Amino acid sequence: MTDDLPHKLRSDALDNRERILEAARAVFAAEGMDAPMREIARRAGVGPATLYRRFPTKQALAAEAFTEQMQACRTIAEEELADPDPWHGFCRVIERLFELQARSRGVTTAFTSAFPHAIDLAAERERTLRSLAELTRRAKETGQLRSDFVLDDLILMFMANNGLHAISTSTRVAASRRFAALAIRAFRA
């Protein structure tokens, strides 16, 4: 009977969970998805057993840690889809997504990977991709977006933007803005 009751975490366990998620975001943002789980546990101030009890795999941890970023990606795509000028919306999607990515490097893996055990994350990704596909279709109809553009081109640029490495976030953001401008020029008809 008690198995059917919702499980509430004790306040210390809840604090540990939040510290783990904060540390995961910071470590994944700084080092990417190859960062070791032990480093995340160390930065969170918990033991590896505590980390693995809450998040048995790196994929489960990443899915939870990046839910907020995936929601931000979806929001960006939906807001720019609402722009009455599809080309302007398309350009703003690139600029805004690239900047988000420059600020949090791990978001690329979250966006470009389908974590099989993270249904919510996969659903966010699919909604974002549908909005991007619709925006792309509309931008093509204006004649301003290359007719041979496919959504995979944007994903490819998103992955390339992830390759920008700089010591500081501000330098990475500046380089990302420059790369976004170049990508937009490449996509223009």
C-alpha cells in the first residue's frame, strides 16, 4: 500500500538533488557531456552514491538538468514563429539559440540527442523541431531563405557553434554572435 503513495524527498535530500542539478549544469556547460559524474558529485558536495541514487545514468542527469534549456529552446522557436516576418523570425531563432548554446555548452547534446529514457526531453525537442520546420517553410515562401535549405542544415550549424571554445563565456558569446551572422548570410537566398 505504501508503494502507491507519492514519495516526497526529505529537505536534505531535496537540497542534495538541487545542488547536483546546479553542479551538472555548470560542469556540462564548462566541459560538455564528456564530463565525469564524479566531478559533478564533487562540485555538488555529495558522494557518488548519492548522485547515482538520484540519477542512475548520465543521460538521466542530463535530461533533468537540461529540461529548462530545452523549454527555452522551444519558447524561442515558438516566439519567433509568431513573428509576422518569417525571415526575421528565422534569423532571430539562429541568433538566440546560438547565444543560449554559447552560455551553456551542454545544451547542444541535450538538443541534438534523443535520450531514450527521457520522454519529456524528447517531447520538448520534437515540439521545438516542429516549430522550426514551420518557420523554415514560411521563410522559404518569402523567397529569402535558400530553397535547398533543410532543417538538418540548422542542426549542423548548431553543432558547429558548439565547437567554439573560449576561456570566458563573454568571449564565447561574442564568437557565437559572429558565427550566427555568418550562418544567416549562408542561408539567405
